Amino acid sequence: MQWFTNINTIAFMLRGVDILAVLGLIYIMLSLSNDRRTLLMVRGIIFLAIFSVVSDRLGLRLLNFILDKLLIGAAVALAVILQPELRRFLERLGRGDLLSLLQPTASWRSPVETDSVIEEINDAVIELSQNRTGALIIIETGEPIDDRDFSVPGVRLNALLSKELLHTIFQTTTLLHDGAVLVREDRILAAGVILPISEKAASREIGTRHRAAMGITDRVRNCFCIVVSEETGSIAIAESGILDRPITSSRLREILETKLGNYRPTPLRRTVPTFNWQWLSSSFKNMVSRKSSEKK
Ligand SMILES: Nc1ncnc2c1ncn2[C@@H]1O[C@H](COP(=O)(O)OP(=O)(O)OP(=O)(O)O)[C@@H](O)[C@H]1O
């Protein structure tokens, strides 16, 4: 009898280990990327897998067959999308660096000299406006914008932001003046970025530079755009797909201070919560002891 109880406990523990291993695998998958869309895909695949298991258990053969095929397709697509992350994962696995696999990929924002960023952007925009130099600047206010949100991601610069550099980029004699400049924290990440054009009826009367500012801020919420018109020298701000123009230089500073002033170096939103292993192991122990006392 004692032997039988032991076998049962071992089987129960193995099932627990099995569930833990699957949870660990899901956790590692979610840790591989901080990209929101990839995480949504991983979540979608997990749901598919759950539905597939449920349909199998319920004996829904046709549904299970379709879900299985879908799952294979989705897994292949995910492997292609996550190719660099998977390579890194396999490298770490090969090195035996197992502990680091359990750490979520935490990228931390570098300290931002907010005041100087505001100052540099403000001065550059006013100067561009006075010289009637057309400009389009997209500024991130939260999580990094995915390159796939741009029509063309442009040329990567990753240079420290300065009014001189902004000014130089938008001179019509430079190769990079066409398109938008992307600002992330205190850096000019890229230039010559082509943004999606807004298709809103209200935007039809407006030129393409302004429509591009409306288009990207409509699609991506964690950013705003500053537009300087080449024709009139007027300054406009686009946010959530809405254009505010013309705005005065004092209003520009106000907006920059509101949008970037409170923007302190914060960690990137951790899409993967830190796992409470202690809680999990104590719950598991309690469960096992409860189960064995029930058997007695
Ligand atoms: N989709 C886009 N993404 C980024 N920049 C763009 C895009 N479309 C146009 N531009 C920029 O806008 C410039 C053309 O501006 P256009 O005259 O058509 O617009 P506008 O809104 O009337 O601006 P302006 O008042 O400066 O003339 C292009 O040379 C290019 O630099």
C-alpha cells in the first residue's frame, strides 16, 4: 500500500515537474523579446496550443486537426520572426549559460539629459522655422517605435542629439534631408525615415510632410511629431493623428517641456513579469503534502 502511495506521489510530482517545465519554456519564450507584437504572437500560439489540447481531450477531431496545422504554421512563422533571438538563445544554451536564460531581456534606458534635449530641439526648430527650412521630427515618448511602423526606416545614425546636427540634416543639400528624423531619448536614431501618410479626410488638403506626421502619430501613440513648413516656416505639432498648427515658439517649448520634462529614465516596460519562484515552490510543496495526507 505504502509502495502504491509512493508511486502515486512520484507520478504526481512528475506531472508537476512537467507543468513547471512548460511554464519555464513559456517564460523563456516571452523573455526572448521585448517587442509587443512578438509577445502577442507568442501569446496567440500559447492559446492555439491550449485550444488544441482541449479539442483533443474533448475528441473534436476535425477542429483538433485544423488547430494542429495552424499551430505548426504559426510556430514556423514565429521561428522566422524570432530568428536573431533564437540564435542568441541557442548560443547561451550551448555555452551552458542556463541562469541567464531565466533573466528577462531587460534593456534599460540610458540616462537622458532631458533639459538639454528640450533646449537643443527647441532651438533647432526655431532656427529652421526662421530660415524656412522644411523639417519633420518624430520624438518617442515611451517604448521604442517598431521599424515596421515606418514605410522606410531610413538611415541609422544613432548620434548624440544637437541643434547643429538637426539643422545640418534638414539642409536641402544633404542626402538625408528628405523624410523624418527619429529622436529617441538624447539621440538622433535615424534620418530619412519615410512615414505612413494619413488617409484621414481632414488631412487631404494638407501637404505630404504634415500628412506623414499625422499618419505616424495616428498609428503609434507613444510619440509626437514636430513639423516645420518649408513654404511658410510655420511650426506644427502632430499627436494621436491630429495636427495642431501654427504654434508659437513659446507654445513649442511648453509642449516639449510637458512631453519630455516628465520623461525620466525609466526602465522599458517589462512585458515579462518577474517570476516568484519562492511562491511557486511553497505552493507546490503544500499541494504535495495535502495530496499525500489525503491518501493516508
Ligand atoms: N511619407 C513621408 N515621410 C517622411 N517625410 C515625408 C513624407 N512625405 C513627404 N515628406 C517630406 O515632405 C517633403 C514634401 O513636403 P510637401 O511640400 O509635399 O508637404 P507640406 O506638408 O506641404 O510641407 P511644406 O509646408 O514644407 O511644403 C518631402 O520632400 C519630404 O522631405
